[in-house]
Amino acid sequence: MADPRIIDVTLDERTIIWRSADIEQERRIAIFDLIEDNLFRPERDYGDGYAGPYRIVLSVQEGRLGLDIKREDDSLLETLILGLARFRRPIKDYFAICDSYFHAIRHSTPAQIETIDMARRGIHDDAARLLIERLEGKVHIDFATARRLFTLICVLHIKA
């Protein structure tokens, strides 16, 4: 029986040099929300008909996103490699707006925070649509899953 969802996600910690408490909280929330509600359906036909659930491992290797897709028993089904060139600008913009947002929640008015949060959501939404497009023909994901995966991709790009 098909179960097209992610039940576990791991980030390659070797990729991550440093992250602030705010970013660590974003990572925890993204993973929790992703596990609770997601749609993840690889489009490749696995010979034995395996159709989920999945464990995934995200990493950055030589400037590309590595996405290991594993069975529930942790055996590897396939590894997808995506170029990240088209994500560089959204990642940079997302980090900049997140810095503004985290500063604003400590020092700004509710109206200022709302304005920054709307801009942050806009960047995040655009990047989620880009991720859906880049995974087309490889893995079918819904919009909410794409948003959470983009957050985790950003965490992988944090440098000291």
C-alpha cells in the first residue's frame, strides 16, 4: 500500500558549520512540521513496488543538493542531485530577511514585524515554487512540503 510521505529527515551535519539559536529553532520547527504533514512521492518506479514511507537525508556536495531517498528500513532507494545555482539568490535573500525579522521581533513594533514577515513569506513561497519546479519529474511534493524543505536547504548553507 502506498504511503507517500517522509517519516524522517536528516541534515548532513558536516555541511553545517554554525547556526544561531534562531536558525536552530527554524530547523526544529521545519523538521517537526515536515514529519507531521507532507506529501513526498518519488516518480521513479522501484522494482519491488515500494511506495513509501521515506526517510531522507539532505546534504550539500560541491555546490549541489544531495537528496538521499531511503526506505523505512533505512536502505537507500536513490540519490538525487540538484544544482543549486538557481537557489543562490533566494537563499541569500531569505537569510537577509530572516536577520531583519529576528531583529525586528526583539526591537520593532507589531506593524513593522508584520511587514517584514510578509516579505519573508513571499521569498519563501517563491523558493518553494522553484523547488517544486526543480523536482518535477523526479519527486512530487506539495507546496507545504516544498516550503519546509527550502528552510532545511537554507540551514545547510549557513556558514560561520
